[in-house]
Amino acid sequence: MNNPQPVSMYESQKKIYPREIGGRFANLSKLATISLLGLFYLIPWLMWDDRQAILFDLPARKFYLIGLTLWPQDFPYLALLLIIAALSLFFFTALAGRLWCGFACPQTVWTEAFIWIEQFTEGTRSQRMKLDKAPWSWNKLRRKGSKQLLWIALSMWTGFTFVGYFEPIRELNNQFMTLTVGGWTLFWGLFYGFATYGNAGYMREQVCKYMCPYARFQSAMFDKDTLIISYDEKRGEPRGGRKRSVDPKLAGLGDCIDCQLCVQVCPTGIDIREGLQYECIACAACIDACDSVMDKMNYPRGLVRYTTEHAMDSKETQVVRPRMLVYGALLLVLVGSMVTSMTLRTPIILDVIRDRNSLYRELPGDLIENIYTIKVINQSNDSRVFKLSVEGVEGIYLDGIDDEVAVDGGGVLSLPVRVRAERSNAYGIRKIDFIVEAMDDSGDLRVEDSRFLGPTP
């Protein structure tokens, strides 16, 4: 009896060679790639009032966003921004499928840039396939080597720029030029550069297929009125090759000539004619490819097109539907709330910490004293003078400090203060308010409540 041959449960990934294609969606993709990469590499070099316009200064716990400075106390803004981003993704996915994946996702954008380099150094799709099959020679080594050098250069530039969002990029540039880069700075630059090199150069569509969770739950956000890229099976089938002079109706054929061009241009290697698949990133390359073939065959465009399931079934498509109204209303409320809150935001933070080591102190003259630590954070970029006061109990006052204090722009003033009140007005536990008020014309004011403890009656 022959021993059964072992069956491999793993099939190695076949390399995909996306074919070059022109068209309206290809032009839109190029515009998006150039614009987004341009913004990514340019923004860290922009200046605002003698500092980097966009800088996430983690050691100082400050986030500079043009003229706005955010502190750890402003974390709710970050949480709100993430919620808005998630709802925006739901909204646009329900409206027009995976637009984000096809035109704006960093994986798509950098993969597109790496493919451009590959096409520049190795040639067209057929030339790249032929080069990979050819034995090693000086021509192959030159082309492959130049591609790798350009890939590594772009990856390192990407890692350098990424770190430049967290450390002043001009100082970082000087450190690189003088070879004085710190260990962690170098680590994160190399790490992000290596991630870019691996994801955009080699993993490519595998990131979208196997690593990105969005591809797995996108179907939950689709409905029959969502715009998706679809193949018109009723019009295209039965598919088959023919000459341009042949009338497809007389030959019993559909409009699809089975040229495989829609498969060859797909960056994830799927066949759109097999229906909606989770691997599809909605880049619309197949639409451009099919339209170009339809033009050559003198057939109407749109065999592969953006459409809805209802439209494919000759039913009315409803763009305005309950889920779109809910997503839109939530986005409007959240964006409005965030803009309003940031517009009315007072650039002062006041923290009051009561000394817990003692309840209160009895002083001569029938005075009761409590000890506090006050922290005043000036969130503006300019030095400001503030007036400190306390109220809530008759005759209460601050002792031993100046009423007016100066705090540097973006600075923190920590100040121990003594608060005193007459015994007759300070029995039990009293609510008091600490007030910090800007002495300029802005009218900025912040109030923080606390407790004042005194003897029992």
C-alpha cells in the first residue's frame, strides 16, 4: 500500500504585477498620492511664530497645532477627534464604499509611490515579469539594485519625516548632519522607515487582505444603496473574445471580451467579475481599464462602474436614507461641539490641590488656615500676568503671595498658598472658589472649586 502524500495547507503568495493604466480614476489616484505625500513631507518644515507649526512635543507634553497649543488636560479633544474620524469612515463607507482605502489610506499611498519607483527602474508589467524570470546578469542587478536604493532612500526619508513630527525637524536635521542623533530618535526613525519599506515594498496587498481589520467588517456598513464598484453581469455575459467588427448580439455574446485587463490592473489581484470581494480596495483601476477596452470596441462605457445593488437590479437608489441621516446628524453635532468648544476655550488651566497632611491650623487672632498648592498653566504662546483670588467665605483671603503672578508662554507655575479666614466664618466644611484672571484685555478667567476646613461649631 502506497503512503499518502502530505497535503500542504499553505500556498505561498504569488507576486502581483499591477499593470499601468490611465484614465480619470488613475489621474485622481495620482493627484491624491502626490498631494498627501507632499503634505506629509512638507508640513514639519512649516513655521509659526518662530516654532514648528505642527509638533507633538511628548517630553514637554505639548501639542502645537499652528496657533493652538494643546496639553494633556485637553485629551477630550483627541478622544472627540477619534470619534469624528470613526463616524466619518462609517458615513463615507455607507455612501460610496471603500473610498478611504482606494485613495487616501497610507498603505495605498506609499504602495503607489513604491510601484512608481518599480516601474521607473524595471519597466512595464511585462518587462518586470520577464526580468524576475531572467537569470542574474549585470542588467538585472543594475535595475534591481537601483530600485532597492530608491526604496531605501524614500523609506529613510519617511522615517526621518515621521520623527520630525515629534522632535523639531530642523534640530533633527542638524543632529543627522553631525551624527549626534539620540538612541531613541534613531530607533523610531529606522523603525518607521523599515515598516514603510516592508509594507509598501513587499507586503503591499497582503496588508489589505490579512492585516487590515477594516476589510473584515466593511460589509456591515454596506447596504443595497451603497456605491460600489460592480461588473454588470447582465450586460457582460456570456463573455468571450471577438473581433471589433463582430456584432456581439448576433454572436450570442455579452460586451465583456474576456481580455483580463481588469484583473491585470488590480493591485490586489482579484477579478471584479466574480462580484464584491473583501480584498477590493475600490481604487477603480478596473473601471479605467474596462472603459478603455469599451472605447476600442466602440461599446458604451460602464460595463464595470460605480453603482449600487439596487441600480443593478433596475431599482431606485436612495442616497438619503436613515443610516446616512443618523451618521450625518452625529457628525454635525460632534464637529459643531468640537469647534464651539475650541473657539470658546480659555487658554488657562487652574489646578488646586489641598494639603492632606493637616486638616487646618489655628492661628493667633482667631484665624483658621488651610494650605493648598495652586498650579497655573498658561496655554497661550505669550507670557501673561494673572491675578489670583479666593472667595466663598466672608473675609477669606490669600496670605503670603503676590496677588499678581507672571507665567511664561506655555509655562506652568506651581505655587503653595495659605488661605485664611476668621474662625467665626470658617466652622465646618465650606466650599470655596479659587479664581485666576488674566490682567490683559482678553477677559480670560478660570474658576476652580475646593473645600475649606475649620473647627466644628
